[in-house]
Amino acid sequence: MGRVAQCPSTMKILFAYIIVTVLLVLICTEPNQVEAQVEPANPPRYEVKALREIAAELGKKDMNFSENPCNNKSSWFTPPPLHGSRAVNNSTVTCNCSFTNGECHIDGMTLAMNRLSGPIPSYLGNITTLKYLSIENNLFSGTIPPEFGRLVNLENLTLNANYLTGKFPSSLANLSNLKELRISSNNFTGKMPDIFRSWKQLEKLEIQASGFEGPIPSSLALLHNLVELRISDLPGEGSKFPNLKNMNNMYRLMLGGCNISGPIPDYVWEFSRLQILDLSFNNLEGSVSDSESLTKTQYMYLTKNSLTGRIPDWMSIRDSRYQIDLSYNNFSESLQSPSCQENLNLFQSFAGGKDLGSDNCLKNFPCSKDWYSVNINCGGGATTINGVDYEADEDFGGRAKYVPLKETWETSSTGLFWDTTPTSMDFIAQNVSVLRTNNSELYTRARLSPLSLTYYFRCLANGNYTVTLHFAEIVIRDNRSYQSLGRRIFDVYVQEKLELKDFNIKNEAKGVDKAVIRKFKTVVRNKTLTIRFHWAGKGTTAIPRRGTYGPLISAISVDSDIKPPVLSGRNKNMKFIVGAVVSVLCLIFIILGILRWKGYFRCKPSREQVLRGLDLQTGFFTFKQMKAATNNFDAANKIGEGGFGAVYKGVLLDGTIIAVKKLSSKSRQGDREFLNELGMISGLQHLNVVRLYGCCVEGTQLLLVYEFMENNSLAHALFSPTESQLKLDWPTRQKICLGIAKGLTFLHEESSLKIVHRDIKTTNVLLDSDLNAKISDFGLAKFDEEENTHISTRIAGTIGYMAPEYALWGYLTYKADVYSFGIVALEIVAGKNNTKYRPEEDYVCLQDWALVLQQKGNLMELVDLRLGTEFNEEEAIRMAKVALLCTNSSPALRPTMSEVVNMLEGRTLVPELILDPSIFADESRFGAVKDQFNRMQSRSSKTTTITQSSDSTSTVWLGSSSTLVEHQ
């Protein structure tokens, strides 16, 4: 001890040695604990400043900026979200501290599912180290900041479900490291940006209902690394199938509602990794490959195209793991008749409107009687409300399922909820809180669909019906949390007419768990009625969880506007008595008919008897209803003057706005045109043909009731005084011209009743609120009997629009309408009236001038000066050439209207045909045509009609009658 005590320095050294050894052991055995004690460096000041400004806008007052946001203990830090995970309200920051100089930089930021509004802060572009940025499910508006082009390290950009507008910044082409881009459900403008060539690292691209218009840019073909591509609901110009040939790693492919035409390329069927294929709601043609080396795609949606040929055998033998939807196509039956499977939807998939031919479970049940009312509790059980029995609709539905449930109704369910794990209850919604609405039994459960849900009613008596749809939002919440940010938006079609666009249950009901009811008038033809609910890509898809979107319907009622016949059951033999009475009456009518045919008596029926006896597929309104709708035909509601009377704007009790055409009591022409228009248009239904709601026949009162056209006629838009003209830009003119062409194609080639209109002109083309063109005024129309090559008829039409063979010789075919269309197309291009425009005395009309310009190779001079330079020159020249081709003096050289549609859409080339303008070369020729009209008029009966058109009015001579009417 003494010796040790004599060496204190030695003891100190030994003690220090022991301490160092212990520390080394601790460091070696617990490295993670030591590392955890090292605080990460603070990010640069400009990044922290950006966080401060974001926090201020978020209203996050609990943020302590004395903390290091890169410290995982700070209030900013939460694990970075993964796309497809359950949605949570978050404001997430992640950092990268692996830089060699020891610095930390913010590399990830999530501001999803907050209430952020206003423009996106441009200062986000200063955080150039960002790799992940998500601001989806907010209320941002305005444009994407061009400063985002500085984020050259960005790999993931998610902007879904905001209200962003404007064009896509070209500066984003700098984001060459981008691997994932999602910009769905916004309000961008213009065509889809053609900047894909800069994003060759891109793996996932989502552009659904973004607001952009087609076509899909060709540069998409450069994205060889894509594994997920979602483009849908792309209006505007269509295109052929995009070139995806080199995208061999494609896992999920959606090209829905993109106006894609032509066949499906063979290479699509060879994508070996493809799990989901959605090509629904396009114009795809051709057949489906029956190759044995097909992809093992689990979910396949080819819904609502124009696919033909037979259904490949491999589709009908796949087990329940695979879901295939072929509904709404034109297939022929397969050699091996498909069995009834819950994973193969063949609803209306066959040519001729058949559902399926050979399998009993998909055949239409025979109708035991005519039904006048059907009520369904969608997704719920049977219940009785106010004495009305609602049938149960408790089938679980499916991702590609046709359910022939009852004699009177069936359902077709289409689509897959993306980004969520499929469950058996995906298609039935259950309320998540107590419902305090009346008749809550109807709203406790509801039927859902991720894409399209159809209720198909059959065995209904033909006639007018009221469709009542019950809605209540029972999934999305209305509270202070992020769940209230959910927006469910979808469309509703009744008889394939769009009745509700961008319908939002929560907004319409002013809250959740509240009922909202919508009623519609419609007409049942062929005993069938279709109600379809469609999701067009809008709204949120992640609130309150991923996969929450799509139409939701609680209950449906379909009721005839007339009471069903009631038969007494007191006498078991009553049906035999009734049969005997009917037989006797039939015999009496036969005898009376023979006597009348022999001329023993003549009895002219009243107009009401005649009209009531017609098998019209429209509704009958009372004169009292019409007086109430038009405020007793108040002059303030008068919107025009037709060939046989005034036209008034009206409003029905259910809020439907209508146009009422009232027959003038002085017009002898009216009865004939009234009957003709009813007979023609009552059986027609097309987007580009004006819809006739019904008529009113009481005593001397004859009225036609049409859908109301908010923007008057095309003539009014083009030729009215400058201060009242619509501003028709070139895309709108292209849309209108194409709409007229499609309407005529329907009348000539697609309708079951082939019709020659005879009076196509700008005053007979009406424009709705969206400036869709609708052909109207069928008073002069004729049925085109297929066994006749032409119809010999008295002349009726409008000078300046009539085909020469018809005007001079009464030779009428559908090519006369083609000629008239050509004149209208010229007027659309030039913005000038054909008969009123004479640039020089040498020219007779606009058409004459256009023919000369074509021969001189200077058709650009034809284009309306009001368009300035804001128009597509290629489309304008194309439309002018098509117009002149249609006005060829030889009907045999004019195209059909379906060919016209293809040429206007750029699918086929316009033949270079030089027309001879000599028929219009001088005034004497034009006068000769007028003289011919007058001679034919004097020889014809009083029903002959010739119309001289002008800018604002047109005068009508009614044969030798002294009646004179002016068209407004």
C-alpha cells in the first residue's frame, strides 16, 4: 500500500485507462444508442422559411420553429405516406441528412387532405432538394407555379383533386427525374401537354378528368418505363390507339373515355405483367384477339365500344379470379356459348341489342303483362313507404356483373375501385351514423359503382313515365376533420340522355345523411327503360379512405303517367265475356270499314281524334298545363315564329324548361306539318336531334312541346346583329358542324326510321346551353323507303339550301340533305349567309364565291374574319373542302353523311375534286331556278311550300293560299 500511495500519478493513469476501456466497450456494443444521440443538422434557412409560410397558411399554430424540422422528434415529422395507403390528415416533412458535408435538406413534403385554398405557393419551388411533393385533396386554385420547374430532383408530384386551372407549365419539362405524376380531377385548359419526351424515367402517370382535351400526344410512346398509365375522360379531338408497344412492363393500363377509335393493337394482349386493362367508353372497333398466348389480365373492361366479331372462347372459361366486362358492344355469339358467370358481363354486348342468345340465365324473361310501376330499394331490403312497396336489391354486385334479377328489372355493374384491396362489400354502402331523414329505410344502404351502374327496366307499358331517384350521402362525412373534404361527383343518364352532370349529393342535399330527390320525365319505347349512373373521373378518390368515389343511388321509382287498366275479378268468366264483346266489336268495325271503303259514308275525324289514334311515343299535355307554363302565352315569353305559329319559352311545375310551338289558327299548313313532325320526331332520340317531350291536342289547340334550347338557332348565332351574336370560336364551330353531321348520319343511316329532312338550314339547327347542335323542324321531312332509289315529291324547302336535282325535278334522296349540309358548313366557315352574301356582282351567293376560291387555291380567304388568327387552319380548309364536296351538282358524287363525319374528324382524307361553278355563273341562271320554282308552285296543290331565307326573317308562300307567315 505504501508503494502504491507513493505513486499517485500511476493510479491516475490506471483509472483513466479503465474509464477509456469501459467507454470503448459501450461504444462498440451499443452503436445505435450512441448514434441516436447525434442531432441532425438544421436545413438551410430558405427551406425553414418556406415551412414557416406553409404552416401559416395551414393555420398550424402548434409548430415550434425553434425545433429542427429534420429531427424525428419534432412536431413536423411523420413517416412519409405511400400512395394507396389509408388516407390520413397530415402535414408531413421528411429530410435527407446523408450529404457528405453533413447538411440536412428537406426532400419530402405532404400537404394532402387539408383545407388549403388559393394559389399554390410559388416559394415551394425554392426547396430544390424535394423528391416527393403531394398536395392532393385540397382546395387549391389557379395555375401550377412555373417555379416548380426548379425542382429538378423531384421524383413524385401529386396534385389530384384540387381546382387547378390554366395550361400545364412548359417549365415542368425540366423534371427529368420524375417517376410519378398524378394530376387528376382538376380544371386545366387546352390540349394535353406534349412534354412527355422529357420524362423518360416516368413509371406512373395519372391524368383522369383533368380538364385537358384530346388527343393523347404521340410523345407518350417515349415513356418505355411506364408500369401504370391512367388517362380517362378526355373530351375533344379523338385519336387512334396510342403507341404503347415498347411498354413491356405495363402493370395497370387505363384509357377510358378518350375518344380512341380503331382496333386494339395486338401487342396489348401480349403484355405479360398486365393486371388491369380498362379501355371502356371509347370508339374501339374490330375484334378481340383469340390468341392462346394472351395476357393473364385479372380485370378487363372493354365496356361501351363498337367491338365486333365473336367472343373468344378463353373469355368464357376463366374462373372467378378474373373479371371481364364486354357490355354495350356489337359482338356476335361465340362458337362456344358463354355460360352464365358472375365474372363475365355480357349485358347488351351483342349486335341487334341482344343480351345473350343461348344461355337461359341471361335470356330475357318473357313478360307476363305490361307493368306501369316499379320501385327498388337499391342495395337494401324490401320495405313499404307511404303505401308503396319497394323491392329488395341486395345482390352484392361485382366488378363485371350482369344480374337478371326480376321480370321487370336487371342490373349491370362495371368497374374496379382502384388503389384499395377488393372486398365483397365494395358495391354496397352502409350508413355510418344514425339517419334522421324521413323514410330512412330507403337510405340506410345504397348501391355503389366505381365506373358504371345500369338499371334496366323491361316489360313496361309504352308511354310517358316519371323517374324518381333517391340519393343520400352516407359514406363521406361532414365534420371538422379531413373527412369533410370528400367530393363525390358523377353523372346520371335516363334513356341515355344526360340528366344530371357533375352531380354532388352532399352539395345538393346541403349536408350528409340527408335525402335529396330528383324527378325526370321520360318516354318508354319498346317496353324498356335504362337508367345509368356513370363516374367520369371527377371528385376525390381518397377520402375518407382510398377507393371512395363513384355513383351512389339509394332508391329508384319508375311510374307511368297514366293509370294502369283495372279488371274486375268478380266474375271468373269475365275474360271470356270481354273477349266475346271485343270480337263482336271487331266484326262491327270491319263491316263499317268495308262500307266506308265502298263510299257509303264519309266522316272526317277531328284533329284530336286523329292524333290520339296515332301510336306516338311522346307525352300528351293539357292546354291548362301549357298556359301555366308560358304565363298564358305571354308575349314576353315569345322566342320565335315558326312555319305555323309562335314559339314560347315555358317552365313546367317540376322545373323543366320547355319550348312550346303553338299552331296558328289561320295556318292551313299547320295541320299537315304538325302531324308530320309528331310522326317523325316522336320516334327519334339522338344527342344531335332536338327532343320532343310531347304535344297538346284540345279542340282547335295544337301545340308541340320541345326541350328548350338556351342559345337559339345557329342562324341567330352567325347572322344576327353584332351586339347580340354569340362569340363562336373555331373549336365551337367545328363541334357544331360535326354535331349536325352526326345528327344527319343518325337520320339517314342509323335510325330505324330512315328520314330525309328536306329543310336543313341554319335556322333549323338549334344550340343548347353547351352549344351542342340539334336538328329541328321536321315538318317537311319524308321517310326514305329503302326499296325506292328516290322519292318523287312536290317541292318544299328553302332557296339557297335546296339541292338542284330536287329544286328542278323533284328528285329527292338523302343526298339532298347532304347538299343542304354543305351549304350550312360553308356558312359556319365563313360566318356569312349563303343567299345574302355577294362580294361582287359576278357572284350569285356564298357558295359561288367559295367555288371560285377553291379553283384559285385560296380557300383561306373564305374563313370568317371575326376569328382573327385564333383558328385551326387545317380544320378550316378541311371543313370548306368537305362542304364543297357535299354541294356537288351531281348527287352521285356527294359523300354519305357517315363519310362526312369521318372526313371532318380527320379519319379519312377529303377527295381533291374540282367542282364546276358554272351552274351559278350568272344571274340569269339563278333567275331560271326561281322561275322553275314559281311554275312548279302554281301547278302544285296548296300544300307546296317554298321558303326564301334571309338574315333575320324568312317568308313562306303556302301554295296558292293567300296566307303569309314570317319566320323570326
